[in-house]
Amino acid sequence: MALPEPTPDARAHSDRVAAHVGGEIAASGGWISFARYMELALYAPGLGYYSAGARKLGKAGDFVTAPEISPLYGQTLARQVHQIMQAGFDEVLEVGAGSGALAATLLEELERSGKTPRNYLILELSADLRERSRDTLAARVPHLLERVAWLNRLPPAFSGVVLGNEVLDAMPVHVVRVRGGKLEEGGVGVRNERLGWSWRLASGELLDAARALDLPEGFRTEIPLAARAFVRSLAGVLEKGVALLIDYGFPQREYYHPQRKEGTLMCHYRHLAHADPFFLPGLQDITSHVDFSAVAAAARESGLELAGYTSQAQFLVNCGITEVMSRTPAENGAAFLPLANQANRLMSPAEMGELFKAIALSRGFTAPLQGFREGDRRQAL
């Protein structure tokens, strides 16, 4: 695939990121894990993809998420948040708010329904994205801005609604392969002044996790140790409430199916998807599909309940997306047809409807969740 050429300034920035990674590789004896490389490429302060100033989301960026595709997404999700808040919660914690589009839409909708959160907390590690989300909220809900606070770590304790839209897929993953009957870990080294794959025998927690999968010879895939750790950390602070995570991925038996013998690692650059994580480090997103079985297992081991799991399409239908759309008369074609097209992108099996899943984790919340009342697939995990 022919990928677009970056500007000279962007190329120079990528060279600085590569040099930074190369310096760490040299300091570590010539090798770092792929998970560490992914962490540096995405999050190194002032350098990483999410930490530097280039636009990432929307038409001018590298990819578009559901909140940018349509306000229908946030308006419908707000109905699930409202149900949870009716149980006596008055705080929302969004992890990785990106442009702030989802936060703004949720606050608008919750205010409309008479359930405005007392506090809307945003956990965001990127200073750049903090500013962008602040600008979005200041433009759309300036009267509610005083209720919003930005965090750089999970609070010590939280009760309420936790939201994470396309958060887990951007967490660093370890890569393993089976070669000659042995489990090897994928890492990164430098050869001919270029970053590239370097393999060594897997060990420790990664080896244990890979052995449990019983992978066949020649198989290469990702293991989400960081996502599991995040869920354990979340369980440690969620005193009471519901965590709702929406992302693309599969249950374990589909994730490690033979048809995915090369794994799910994917990069996004200027709205083009490709599989080279060493292309222009710092200028492209690097992601992996989510193993929802691993997320559910980490939650259960940490004392959380699995409160629901279904496709994004089913979740949105259950939450009443058709009722939200009905606010716009179908007779008003100029307004309704764009909404119908947006709903198709969110819900069509050929678009986001089936690949994206919603999973709910809870503690001390026993009421059936609206978003999972039909089509709950938690038995698949």
C-alpha cells in the first residue's frame, strides 16, 4: 500500500521519536518488548502519537471514532448512563475522552433528561487532548464546564459511571509467536539504523498467559497484559457503580481463531489501515483488537461482576437509538437522511455494528442494564 508522505516537519518529528526509541533500546542491551515500543510510540511525553500536537481524530486526522461520526452515539449512550445515575449516582468518569465530543454530547443529553452529573471527570494522559477536549466543552456546554475536571490518574475511590470508548485498543500489547514448538516474545531492535522485529523466548506472566492459549505452530498474536492490569486497577477504585467499555474485538475463541494466525495488530495513518508498526513512529496510531474474554476474566478475578456483553448495534438498539432518531421528523429529509446514514455506520454489520462490542462491569449494582436487555452474549466470554 502506498501511504501518504508526511511533511518535512512531521518526518523530522518521527525521526526524533525513532531516535528516542533507539536510545532506550541501546540502554536496554539492544532489545525492548513490543509493548514498551508501543507505549513509547504512542505516549512518550512530547513525542508519542497521543502526546504530541498533530491532529488525530476526525477528517483531518488518522481515524474517526463513533462520537465524531454522529451525535446519535452519545445521545443514545446517555440513556444508559441516565439509568445508572437514577440509582443514586451523580458522577461520571470518562477514560480517554479524545476530542471531547462524547463528553459534550453526554452532558447535553443528561442535562436535557434532568440528570446532569455533579462531577464529570476525564482521565486523560495527553496534555494535547486535554486542551482539545476543554475547547470542545467550552464551545458546546460552557455553562457546565465548572463540573468537569481532568485527571492524570485514576482517583483513589470512585462511585458512579465509568465510560471508556475505544480506550482498551490503544493500550500496549505484548506479541508472541510459536516457532519450533517454543513460545517467543516479539520485541524491537535496531538493524541497519532501522527499527524492526526482534524475537526472544517468552518468560514470566507473558509465558503463562501464552501457554494457557495452547497456540499452534506458526501462530503469532497479541496478549493484552496492560488491558488486564487496567481492569484490575479500575476494580481497585470502583466502590460502587458500573464501568461501560466499548471497543472493537472478540471473545477469546474468536480472537485466537486460526484465521487470525497473524494477529490483529493494526496501524492507522491518514485514514488508511496497514500492519507496519514501525512506519513513521509517532505519526500513526497503533492498535490491537480487544480480547473481551481476558477483560471479563480480569474483572471477575478482581471482584467485579460481568453485567453485560453485546454488539454495539444491539446495545444502541436496546438503549433506544430509534427513539432518539425520531426527534428528527423523517419528512425533513435534509436533516433526517444524514442521521440515517450515520446510524447505518454505527450499526451495520459491515461497518461498526458487529465488530464493536459493549461490555459492562459492575459492583453493587444489581438492576438489569438497559443496553443489554436483549441479545446479551456474556455466555460467549
